[in-house]
Amino acid sequence: MKAHAVLVVGGSGFIGRHLVASLAATGICVTVPSRRRERAKHLILLPTVDVVEADVMAPGTLQRLCDGKDAVYNLTGVLHSRRGRRDERGANEYGPDFARVHVELPQGIVAACRITGVRRLLHVSALGASPEAPSEYLRSKGIGEQAVLAAEDLDVTVFRPSVVFGPEDRFLNRFASMTRFLPFMAVPCPEAEFQPVYVGDVAHALHFALAEPEARDKAYELCGPRVYTMKQLVESVCAMTGRQRLVVGLPDRLSYLQAWMLEHLPGKLMTRDNYRSMQVPNTCGKPFPFHLQPQALEAVAPAYLVPSGPRDRYPQLRWRARR
């Protein structure tokens, strides 16, 4: 059955804006809730898109938003949370922000789908998500994913992407910004493995799965074509931006210390929970689904990482010439 009306929770975010644009381009009516409508102003002008100011955690809101929809996407996620509660072993289970966004919200969406009769649910989790994972982020993602997959009365599809890159990402762009000011790059967990996937490919897979009968009641891993270590990713960003920097990989103890220090600075560039997440390889064991061919990082990232100004381009030319 073709979907005509879709709810995209988290639609104003990084992956969401690409998915919403893809859905709207095919004439699907898309509802995007946002606590502040101005944060989703980039979607307002898209045809068939309705941005609704709403708090999805408020009682009754999800039920109202799901009413009359053919399918629901859940793209919500946070990278940081306040300190979590401890289990009987003395380890943090997961913080209140992780609990609210990664566990309670998916449970609420499942309940709202059941009440309103929406059978199709597509949920974005994360690679390595498991209740037994070493980090609060991955544990909470794993529990939320289990809640969705346990809804046997719904037609559920789960996606587990690796780190996602694209023009608005907070991953490669952050490294690129740091190379502008730092004479060298101290890389934590330099051997941590990632298989970055382009945001456009993620959105394509999410959209394709909507009307694909074979995608129901399945979980898919989403990765790009190549595995990189953290150190290799930083070196690639330096090469793409033309900024010759010394890239130094930190040993394990210094990586943890760096995470602890950055955790207490404004903006939280990194936390100890991020450090624990990087102990799990962020790579895929299966090819990209639906016979789609994911784009390579080297084919996409230079278009938005390469400096645009004349003064910025000069160091890049020197880098390429090895001068």
C-alpha cells in the first residue's frame, strides 16, 4: 500500500531534512513536529510539508500527530545526556536524556501507532546498539530498538547507520574547523573503526523501505563502502582541506583523560560515554540494502569541506603539490 501521509519525528534534524525533502518530492504529505517551529524553517517552503509546533513528549501529542497517518518515522537521537543512574554492578545504565529520547519516545510512538491504527513504523537506531553495550548511548539505543522490534502487531523496519556524513554534519565539519586553528591534531581512540555513510544514501534507504514489502519486520545496517580508523578520518579531512597538520594518535589512557576534560567544557566536543562507544567497531557486516550503492566519502566530502575563499584555497594547492 502506498503511503500518502507520513509523520516524521525528528524530521528537522540532520538526517530528517534529507528524508523529508525526498518524501515531499514524490508528493507524500509529511508532518514534522518541532518544539520550536523556526528550527524547522528550512522545511516550511517544501511542498506537502507541514511543520507543527509540538512537544512529542507531552501527553496525548503523539496520538494526535499519528492520527490519519499511513506511516511513522522515528529519527530522534541525542549524543549526550546528564549522568545516568547506576545498576547493581555500579555502572551507569543510561542518563535521563538518553532514557527520554531513546527509550521512552520509541515506546510512546509504538503505543500511539497502536491506538490510531498506524501499522507502518520505521525506526533509526545505531550500529552497536545493545542493552549490553559499554556506553549509555548504545545501551539506551538498544533498549529503544528492542521496544520497537517487539511490536509484532506493527510492520516495523529498523535501521542501524554508522556515523553519517554530509554538508551539515557535526563530525567531519568539526574536524575541519579544528584544523583551522590547531597546529596539530591529538586524536582519541585512533584505531577506533568507522564506516561512514552519506546522509543522502541513508535518506534514500529510509524512503525506499517505506513501500517495500520485503523491508517489514527487518533490521538493516547502513554503511559506506570503506572502513576507516579515527586517525585515518582526521588525516583525510586534513588532506581535503589542504591544511598540513601533524596528526597524533593518543594512547588509551590519554584518550580517556581527553574525553574527561572535554566533557567538562562548554559544547562537550567529546565525553567519556563517547569514548566507551568507540570501543565497539562502527562497521557493517552486510552490504548496503535494497541493491543501492552507497557513495564514497572521498567522492562527496570534498565538495563541502574544501575551503572556498582564495586565501583558504592557497594552502590546499600547496598541500596537493607537496610544497
